[in-house]
Amino acid sequence: MTKIQAPKIGIIIGSRSDLPVIEKAEKQLKEFGIAYDVTSASAHRTPKNVENYAKTAEQKYDLIIAAAGMAAALPGAVAAHTTLPVIGIPIHSKGLGGHDALFSIVQMPPGVPVATVAIDGARNAAVLAAQILALKYPQLKAKLKKFKAKLAHA
Amino acid sequence: MTKIQAPKIGIIIGSRSDLPVIEKAEKQLKEFGIAYDVTSASAHRTPKNVENYAKTAEQKYDLIIAAAGMAAALPGAVAAHTTLPVIGIPIHSKGLGGHDALFSIVQMPPGVPVATVAIDGARNAAVLAAQILALKYPQLKAKLKKFKAKLAHA
Amino acid sequence: MTKIQAPKIGIIIGSRSDLPVIEKAEKQLKEFGIAYDVTSASAHRTPKNVENYAKTAEQKYDLIIAAAGMAAALPGAVAAHTTLPVIGIPIHSKGLGGHDALFSIVQMPPGVPVATVAIDGARNAAVLAAQILALKYPQLKAKLKKFKAKLAHA
Amino acid sequence: MTKIQAPKIGIIIGSRSDLPVIEKAEKQLKEFGIAYDVTSASAHRTPKNVENYAKTAEQKYDLIIAAAGMAAALPGAVAAHTTLPVIGIPIHSKGLGGHDALFSIVQMPPGVPVATVAIDGARNAAVLAAQILALKYPQLKAKLKKFKAKLAHA
Amino acid sequence: MTKIQAPKIGIIIGSRSDLPVIEKAEKQLKEFGIAYDVTSASAHRTPKNVENYAKTAEQKYDLIIAAAGMAAALPGAVAAHTTLPVIGIPIHSKGLGGHDALFSIVQMPPGVPVATVAIDGARNAAVLAAQILALKYPQLKAKLKKFKAKLAHA
Amino acid sequence: MTKIQAPKIGIIIGSRSDLPVIEKAEKQLKEFGIAYDVTSASAHRTPKNVENYAKTAEQKYDLIIAAAGMAAALPGAVAAHTTLPVIGIPIHSKGLGGHDALFSIVQMPPGVPVATVAIDGARNAAVLAAQILALKYPQLKAKLKKFKAKLAHA
Amino acid sequence: MTKIQAPKIGIIIGSRSDLPVIEKAEKQLKEFGIAYDVTSASAHRTPKNVENYAKTAEQKYDLIIAAAGMAAALPGAVAAHTTLPVIGIPIHSKGLGGHDALFSIVQMPPGVPVATVAIDGARNAAVLAAQILALKYPQLKAKLKKFKAKLAHA
Amino acid sequence: MTKIQAPKIGIIIGSRSDLPVIEKAEKQLKEFGIAYDVTSASAHRTPKNVENYAKTAEQKYDLIIAAAGMAAALPGAVAAHTTLPVIGIPIHSKGLGGHDALFSIVQMPPGVPVATVAIDGARNAAVLAAQILALKYPQLKAKLKKFKAKLAHA
């Protein structure tokens, strides 16, 4: 069982070129004071890294955010190897405009869910992460309420 | 702050006619031993009920599962009034085959996420719920691991 | 019952950043000499504001124009709280190119309609508004006929 | 200018075979006590009938409900010849599942709007019609409020 | 019956702003030595002009090319009033990227066809026109064969 | 140059299993008194037959109607080898519901058009064929006018 | 390096319930005299099995056929762990009608291709497999030529 | 039977303007040391060239890569005339964003498969080609393993 005392999130992307997509997630997590680290590993090019990442995730993270485009197997590949909640961010791309990534991430088979947010919805991935972590870390609850109040005045 | 000692989930559907859609979620939650209740309230026909449900949800629930079809505003309407995690199930319907419900649920604006699962993905809504609740209720962790092991032998 | 003597329309948008979308509606309403005001309130970030707006709309407006993108719940959220006619404008966005907003606005459940116009169809929202108001304010009828005649020579 | 004393709606369909689609609109209009008649005329097969219908509509109707499938030109063809509000109902069909009718009805060019409701959304066409007519016939306002209250208890 | 001695085509567009779309049709018709004229009339803004155009088309034209975007009713509206062949060009637009115009033009109801070419396929509209006219004007046959031979060496 | 004295149409389908799709075309051609024959040849399984069919078509036919589903290359493959007008009928199939056949037939490259009608629009293929042939065979003009008049009373 | 003397194919499906989908592939492989076995393993429920299957595939198979529906990660997950050619069959399902499986299988990232065939295109997966294996096993070439000749007479 | 001693691939594109699309395929093939040549021939404009190319391909090539946009008949037209494996690359274009090319290439009828890769997926076409050729040319196996190892460190 996890020994984590403070909330910690693992963000995983398929390629360093996806870093700009998750910037808003990082910014939002910082605002919530939630620690995170970012790993680049590909479900198709470095599946072993993804597997190892997912299998050891429980020792390090409370939950995982995974962003991917096109066939977008990464969130599901992580979910396959962990019972931590996995939040998936479909990344917009030319061609099919994100339909491909959205369908690939959200249409998971029974037993292995991915909590999917909007196309390029990195900020919401962070907010959803905070909502989930607040179940375990009560101090986040207050931050979320402040955040929600601030939203109302943005 | 919530005083809940045992995990408790609120399931909300827009209409009694959606009950068959969530049967698999109910069955799965029972298997995990997670308590839940089912409420029928519509974001468009009984918005006040939805609002009251969402606003008082924190006293009763750890998280909310909301299922809806077509314009499918219910999950987002619940999310608007709570900082609990909200899991959304898009319901398949004729006409646009679930494209409408999926897009209406997953494409939430920044600040108010809905954790979207597959079209008619009620069972996964329950599994995702258990994964999230396991952060707070350690006894669920073991059940999830058994569940995952059993999946592998189904 | 409303005491309004001159036609008055409420335009509501989810965010100040949507102002450019409704400019053509404003221009057209001015041409028809129809008074309006613009409110920014979000179905997801400030649902209470939307509710209050919709519930008091009858004292102030003859009808409401609501524009929204992505999950686009705003028009339906307004319609949920009023019996005034609500005209919905789906806003184009990257990702799904407006499919999401269109489906979210037009696919309303039985009992709570939104009169949907084209993606980014702000000008037509204003024309439709004038056509509706002309039922009550006969002076608009003549303006509409002139407008239609002018269309034919544009 | 119209001399109509009681609310009156014209429903137009492209073919007698579309009658089942509008049954829910008829039932709802009867509940509201709104008179209507049903005309069958096709924008493509009997365009002159549609034109005559639309041009004389003002003497007979307060607004028009037009239902059509596939290329679904009927609502727009009616709107082209009148300044009355026109409500369009896209009819589901095999092949493209209603995408075709929806796009053909909602994507009207600037100047000639059609108030589009959901695919096969005949009941909502009637409710929208009542909301619009209530601007002119105050007695409908009370009926709509009762209807909305009843919706909340369905 | 038509008295036309040399091939003559009517090109109709919904608005002067569509002129660039048909440039390639014009260029190709000139290469084939086929006379044409271009008319701007809108199925929705100037339906009477479209009707008159279509009804008198037989005295002037052998066939008609109609280009339109969005709800794209123009080709069908012309076809409704003539038994001449009508070729339809769906025009690409933002929002739905031409899906709307394509579906609106191609999905015509039984009895009133429109010969639809590719989105923005103006050049092919002209080639198809020449192929059709060659049935009546044998001199075009040779030109088409040369054209086809040249295509093979482009 | 063709020596055909009476109108003659070649109908080509990719497989005998597509015969039911073209029944309405056959019925309509018979009503117009237009001779036709039906050939089964596949652009992918018997391309040489398609090529021979298309290359000799001018001696036998005034125009060709080609129906195909899925990748639906047949109409284009015929058009590649003839300068006769080719009318394409996209056939509905499960999976992508006719989107695939429609896109494959209508999106032809510059120089080689296919006159596309609605998904499963066999009757309209026949009507379009008659409209085209009427340019060459004046007796068809009267039949088309009667047909159009009858349409108006159906 | 593989020691395989006779062609051998591995077919993998995500679940026993997909067996009917691959029946046509089995029948076709038998006709070609190509040995195969069928394995059921899920990219999401039994990823380790998929990994082991893929990693040891080279000792047993010349190529792999993988069929999957919805998020359809299986073909890509196999491809991630082998340099054997992987043929992917998207399986049709309700909801999104196969769009989801098709996009999830075909839109693979650079470096890890899946050779995708039509939705439910199991027979073609077998034919493609035979075409590929014929490069290594010359006896298959003659069978393919006979098959192609027979196709032409079906 | 082919006499080829070293791997050789034929790349075919519909038009010289598609050359940039296949650059990544060329670069990748060079990295693998696989010889190739590029031919431009159109299934619709120069079908005879495509046929000749495909029919003689066996003497020259081990497999064929075909790239095409819009109706994208080229890969299937090649596959119709050869039993070599054909890899198809759907090319993105405006209008339908590659949906058209993807559906036209992947939805091949039973008996004549095309191994389809992602929209604009030229690099993967080359990788898939190498995977297929490795069955015949063992030296490629080692290169593919190095390539896969390098992918993992990119």
C-alpha cells in the first residue's frame, strides 16, 4: 500500500513534443500545490518503460495523467498495469482533428477505465486530479472551493 | 468536510428510463461493496433538483456518477455545483449514435471537468469510482487488485 | 406577466472571450431597433448567475440569445429556468470544429427546446429574434419585410 | 398585418410518409390548446406549393413548423418566403442517421434563419412554438408554466 | 423544346462571394469552348430569382451548374423547377468543413436529383457538363478525348 | 462516334449481391422507356472487365450508372476509361453507414468526375440519366415533364 | 532468427466473444493452407499476456493478425513488442459504429505501424497475410494467383 | 516467380504534387538500405499506366506503397492487378480532412486488401514495408531490431 504523505501525481506523455500540451496541467497543479513529475514514454515505442512506470506508480503517485494523440494508446496502456485512477487527455492533431485521440482514449473496454477530459483539456485534467486527491488529502478541499469561487469571478 | 466513514456514491440519471443503462454500474459497485443510491433528476427539466443534489452531495457522497444521452448536460450540471469528482456516462441513442452525448459530456470548459467513460460504459464508471475511492478507503485497494487479477482470467 | 413595452432581448455568453462571436447579432439587433443587453455567465463556472439570469429574464426580456462553444450547456441551462424562447448559437472551436457545440445545443431532451441556428450564426440569431418578437410588436413586421427585401438586393 | 385572434400554427412536411414524425408535435400542441393544420408539400417536388404556402402563411399562421429528412430543404424553403418564425425538425433516416437533415436545416445562410430542434424532436418543436406564441397570446404563458412544472414531476 | 444550337451552360451561385470557387469551372468551360453565363441568386434570400432562373433555363441553357455552401439549398432549388440536368458543387466552409454542403446537395429526395461533384470540385463540374453536352453536340466528343489524353500526360 | 438511335444505359454493379439496390433505377428507367442492361464487374476483383466495359461503352451506351459500397471504386474506375457521363450511387453498408461509399465516389480528382446521387439513391440515378439523355433524345423531354408533374401530385 | 519452415500465423483477439469476427480469416487461411492458431489476450485486461505473446511471436509466427473493437489497442500493443508485420482488423460495434476501432488501429504513431484492413475485414486480413507470406514461401504465390483468378469468376 | 535478390519497393503516387507526402517514406527506406523507385500514375487520369505498373510489379518489386488523397482509388487499383502486398497511405486534404482518403483506402472489398497506415503516415508505410520484407531478406531483421531499439531512445 502506498506510503505517500503528500499528494503526488505522475504525468506521462508519449513524446517530449507533447510537453506544450500539458503546460496548463502543470500550471494548475502548481496552483493547487500538488507535486508532480513528468515522464515521457510511449505505449508503442517504449512499452516496457510504460509498463514499468505504471507498475511502480503506486509507490510514487496517487494518480496518473496521461496525454496522447492519434491512436493514443498511452492512457489505456498505463491503466492496464495499475489500479490507480488514470486521467486521459486526447491531443488534437491535423488529419482527424482529435476525433481519433478522443475515441481511442474514451472507448475503453469494460474493466479498465480511463477518465477522459476534453481534447487538449490539460487544465481540466489537473482540476479533476485535485478533486480526486481531495478525497484523501483534506487540505485540497479548501483549495478547490477557493478555486471554484475564483472561477465564478474570472 | 465530509464525515463519511464508508464509501458512498451517488448515481444520477436524467430520467427513470435510463435505469437499464446504469445496471452494470450498480452490479459492479455491489461487487466492490460500495454503497450507492440512484437519483433521477434532469438538468433541463428539474434543474433545481440537480442543483440541490449536487450542492448537498458532499455530505452524502464521495463522488458522483452521472449518465445522460443527447445534449447530456447532466454530468456537467452536477459538476458545476460541487467539487466532488463527477464521472460521466454518455448514453447511446439513435440519431447521432452517442456522438452527441459523448461530445456534450467530455468537451467541458476549463475549470469544471467531467471524468468521461465510454458510451454506455456504466461498468467502467463503477470501476473508475472504485479506483478513485481507494485513495481514501484502503480496503478497496485489495478488492481492486483482486478484480484486476480476475479480469486477467475472464 | 411581463410589462415590457418595447422589445428587449437578453444576450448571454459563457465568457467575455465570446464577445466577438455575437457582434453580428448586436449589429443586426441595432438595425432592427431592438434593445438588448449582454451578460457573461457560465453554465459550468457560475451556474447560479445563469439560473438567476434565466429566472428573472421574464421581467426584463422577451427572449434570450445564448452562445456557447464545446460542451455548450449555456443555452440549455437558460432554457431550463425560463419559458421564454431561447435561441442558441453554437460557437466554432478547434478540436471538433463546432460539431460538439452544435450537438450539445440542438439535441435537447423533450420539454426544453433551444432554437438552434448555424455554427457562429449570430446574425441569424438576431433575425430569428426579430421574427419572433414581431408576433408581439407589430412595428417589427414592417422592418422585417424591408430587411427581407434588402436581402434580395444585397 | 395578420388578423389572427387565436394562436394558429402551420405544420408542413415533405411527404405524407413523414406524418408519424410529427405526431408528438400534434399531441403537444393539442395539450397547449394551440390550433394547427398539417400540409404536405415538398421543396423539391412541389416547390410552387411550398412557395404559396409560405407566402400566404402570414394570413393564416403565427408561425410554421417544418419537418424534413435527408437534404431537408423544406424548412429553409419556407423561411425564404416568409418573415414568420420557422421551426425546423430534422428527420432521422438510415444512411447518414440524421447528420444530413440536421446540417441541411441548421446551417442556414445569414438573413434567413430556421429555428432548429433535435433530430426527430417534434415535441420540442411544439413547445418552442408555444414559447414563441406566448409573447403574443398571454394565456399561453400560464399553460407553459404549468407544463414546466409538470415536466419537473414526470 | 429548346432551340439552342451551340452548347450553353448556366452557372448559378448563391452570392458574389462564391465567384472564386467557380473560377476553375469557367476556365475549363472556356477550354472546351462551351459558352456560359454566371448568375448570382440565393435559394434563401432571392428564391423568386432562383425560380425564374430555373423555369426559363430551358430556353437558354443545356444544363445548369450550381455551387453553394453550408445548407446549400441552391442546386436542389434549381432542380425543383427544371428538368435540365443540374450539377451541384458543395463549397467548403469553416465549421463543418464541407460536410454540411455535401450532405445538403447530394442527399436529394427521390424524383429530383442533383449530380454532385467533390467539395470545391468546380473543374469537375465543367468536365461533367462537357461529358453530358457531348451527347447532344458531337463536336465536344473529340475535345473530351483530347482532354482525357492530355490528362494522361499532365 | 456512337451510332445509338434509341437511348441506352449501362448499369454496372460490383457484385450480384448489389442487384436489390438498383431495382428502383431499373423500374424508373422502364417507366421512361429507356433501355438498359445490367453488368456485374468489380473494380477490384475484375478490373479488366470493368476496363473493357468502360472502353467499349461508347458503342453501346449513352451513359453509365455505377453503384458501389465501401471503398466504392467502381464508378471512378469506369469514369477513368470513358468520356461518357458516369452516375455514381453510393451503397449504404453497416460499419460506416455509407460515409465511406459517398466519400469514395464523390471526392473524385480534377479531370474525372462522377455525378454522385444520394446514398442508395438508385431512383434518382435513373431520373438524372433521363434528364441527361433528354438533351439528345427530345422525346424524353416530354416524359420528364409528365414525370415532374406527376411527382407534384404524388 | 525464426526457424519456421512452413508459414504460420498468429491470430490474436481481445476476448473469446470476438471469435465470430475472425471466422472468415480462419476459413481463408485454411483455403490457402496456412497454419494459424488463435489466442485470446487483452491489451487492457491481460497486457502481460499480450506482451509475452508478441515477444515470443517471432519463434512461432511469420506475422500476426490482431482484431479489436472500441479503443482497439490490441494490434498496436502487439506491434509495440515485435518487428513482425501486424495486421489489424477494426471490429464494428454499436455506439460509434467502428469509427472508434478504425481510428484507434490505423492512426499509429511513426515507427510502429499496423497494417489496417476494413472494419470487420477478417477475410482481407487473411488475404493480405498470404500476400505477405508469399514473399518468403513461394508456393503461396501460385495459390494467390489462383485465388485472384477465382475472385474474377465469383 | 520473382528473381529479385535485394529488396526493392515500388512507390506510386497519383500526382507529382504528392511527392512531399512520401518524403518520410523515402528517408526511412534509405535508412533501412531498401531500394525503391517512385512512379507517378493516376488511377483516374492514367489508369492504363497504373495497370501496367501493377501487372509488371512482380518482376521489379517485392511490394508496393501507394499514396493518394480524396477518392484515393490508387492503392486499390494497384492491388486489383497484383498479388504483391500493397501498403496504402491516405493523404490529408482540406474539405474532409483525410476522412475521405482513409475510408476510400481502408474499406476494400473482400479479396483485395490494402494494408492501410495512418493519414500522411509515410514513415510507417516504410517501416511496415521493411517488416514485411524481413520475412524474405533476413538481413533486414537485424536492421529492424536496431531501429526498434533506437525508437526506444528517441
